[in-house]
Amino acid sequence: MSIIAHFVSADLLLYLTTCIMFFIYWWNGSKKSAEKMPPGPSPLPVIGNLNLIDLTKPYQSLMKLSQRYGDVFTVHFGPKKIVVVAGYKAVKDALVSQADDFGERADIPIFTKVTRGNGIVFSHGESWKLMRRFALSTLRDFGMGKKTVECRIQDELDPLIKYFQSQKGKPFDVKIILNSAVSNVICSIIFGKRFEYEDETFLTLIKVLNENAKLLGTPKLLLYNFYPVLGTLLGTHRGVMRNVDLLNHLLMKYVTQHQVEFNANNITGFIDAFLMKQEQESSNKDTFFHNENLIFSVLDLFAAGTETSSTTLRWGLLLMIKYPEIQKKVQEEIRKYIKPGQLPKVDDRRMMPYTDAVVHEIQRFSNIVPLNLSRTTLKDVSFRGFCIPRGTEVIPMLTSVLYDKSQWETPYEFNPNHFLDADGKFVRKDAFMPFSTGRRACVGESLAKMELFLFFTGLLQRFTFHPPAGVSAAHLDLKPNDSGFILTPVPYLISAIPNY
């Protein structure tokens, strides 16, 4: 009995010793792994760190966490582990210095479900490379960054100014009309024509686009991305999907029309150029130039060319009525360099440093895409002393760049002097990244810059903007709407008083 007891004790001792050794091995490995990953708050079961995140303003919560955990940290959005990169230097290191490591778009459930990997913005791999390259070359062919696009914008200024004049100084909401004017520029490139502001299909496209931009940033849609199975059961994505189906249906009508009328000797816009490419690749069964990539590329260009620039202009006019002394200085510079009745030109920007600084500061201050669009790592990435595992979603947060205290004297104030030197000359800033940077920077950046300068300058040349009677400029709210994929100003009314 004692011998049996001895062997039992020995086996038990061996078992316990083995367990302790495995525990020590696991503990050291876990500790080593934790040391490699960027730091962050300890996650709770199921919810991760969602107790620390305000889903109506997640960028603000992440800014607070960056103050505690540094410029590279880990946050658990429910079961999803995400690395956040904050501050100008860290974001530049990730997106420029290590562009290949952080060049892939993250797999975000709602966008994956919507696009099925098609288009430009949310596609991956070879499809993304081909669609982006084709979009850039085609946009350039149709004048992006050239005089031909400048003429398109100037042509759109005329009906826009007439609409503002028709309000006869009475307060009105500028949202839809600015959406329409800005959208018409990209529409002239995509479809080969502009639309009348009263066109019902055009207005429907803009309305549905606005609705989706708002839905995609709501807490329900964010939770869908963190818990896609639960979100599918609750149907939180259905509104977005209905809107995308409607947008695709409307856009397909135009594509079909172009297919019927297609003439290789008369390429009028992006759709025609894509159809010609399809024809050239008709014998390639593995071609990426198929109708789904066409539709979602058109949708990407239409959305990006409508929502962001028009929202920035809305912020610009709100800031002008908030700060009338800045509006006055811009108008003085306009009168000095642009003759009455003469439309502004892109070349005027070189002689108008203050106006250029104001336009840049509007973009910086409005911070309309605060989180940027997420990236992912295709392999284990060594970054700033940490190891970010393959397949990790990464948020290179634009708010932290545009409001970086080390780069901007008064980051939370609207201050055009951020872009002026002591002599009043315009100064470019590397930390100015409203279009992101690196491999996934906005394809329409040069078009947007041209639009913002010409539309903003053209409107302030013809009108002085005021808040409605009885509303004090000092009390105008500059806080953005609580939720939305992009940050929009709280709805406001404005009076446009003709200057001559």
C-alpha cells in the first residue's frame, strides 16, 4: 500500500510539476507577447474597452486615451483588437515611412457587405491597385489638376451665385445647394454632364448619400462592425443596404444609357472610359473591369466628390459668420487681386496668402474625417518598438494630427495664422493631412483643393455672409453633429448680402 501511495504521490508530483512548468511558460509567453503589443486599457469580457468609448464621438475618447497610453496604443472594441496611431510624427511614420506595412484597407464588416470588395476605397489587393490607378489616370485625362477642371468649377459658380442671389438676403440653409454645386463638378467628369439643381434623380442621389453618411457613423452601425453576427440579427445594417441598393439602381440607369450610346471616338467621362477598358479586356476572363467594379468605382467617386468638399464649404461659411473680421480680411484681399465681375482663378491663390491660409485652416479646424479610414497589417509589423500582429486593424487618427499641440499653436481654435509666417506669407505644414497621406490618400485631393479655393473665394467675392437677424455671431455653435461618418456642422441658416 505504501509503495502504491509512493507511485501515486510521484505521479501527482510529476503532474503538478508539469502544470506549473506549463503555467510559467504560458505566463512568460503571454507577458512577452503583451510587451510586444502596444499598451492600452485592460479589456472587460465581451465588451472589451467599450465602457471607455463614447460611440457618438469615438475620436474624442481615443484622443483622451492617447494622452494616457501614448502615440501607439491598443483598444478592444468588443472582441476586436485595434491599434490606434496618434499624433503627426507617429501617423507619418506609419503611412509614409512604413507605407507598405500599413497600406492595406481594413476589412470593415459594413463596407465589406456593401461593396463586396469592389470599387476604389474599400477594395483590396490587385483589384484596388488597378481601380485606383485607372481612376487617377482617367481623372487626370479629364482635367483633374488642370485648367479644364478649373473651367468646370467656374461654370458651376455661375448657377450657384444665381441661387444665392435668388434668396434676396433672406436666411436659408446652404446644405443641399452646396452639395449640388460641388457634386456637379465630379458628375461632369463621371457622366460627362452636369445636372440642374431641380433634377429629381440628382436630388435623390444627394439625399440618399447624405443619409448614408450619417447612418454609417451612428453607434448602431459601429456596434455592427464590432459584433457583425449580432448586428445582422438586429438588422442594424438594413437602412444602409437599402440606400446603397437605391444608389446602385439609379447609377446603373446612367451606366446602361452610356452602354447603349457608347462611342469609342467620343469618350465623355469616367463611365465611357471604363466601358472602353472593358471592351479592350473583353477576352480576359479574369479582368477586374467588370460592372460591379464600375458601379462601385462610380459610387466611390460620386460620394467622395460630393460629401467632403461640400461639408468643408459649409464649415467655411459658418466660420465666416462666426468671425466677421476674418471674412472682411479675405474680402479685402479678393478686391485687391480679383476685378469685379472676374471669376477667381487657381493662379490667384499665389497672390492671396491670407485667403489660402483661411481655406487651409477651415479644412484643419473642421476635421471632417476624424478617425481616417482604417488600415490593416498583412504581416507582423515592427513599429516604434512594438509588434503589431498580422491582420490587426489600425486607425491612423487624423484628429490627432490636425489637432497635434506640437504642430499647431492653438489647435482647438480657428486661427488662419497657423498657415502664415511673420511676414504674412503662406506657409505649408507637413501636419496638414485632411486627405490622409501615403498609398491610400484621397484620389481626388487636387480636385478638392481647387474646388474649395474657387467656390469659397467666388462666394465671398459676391456676398457678405451674416447670421439671421436676432442671432448673435458670438453664440453660433461650432460643435459638430454628435454622430456621422464625417463631422458636419449643426444645421444653421445664413443670410447672403450681395456686395455689388
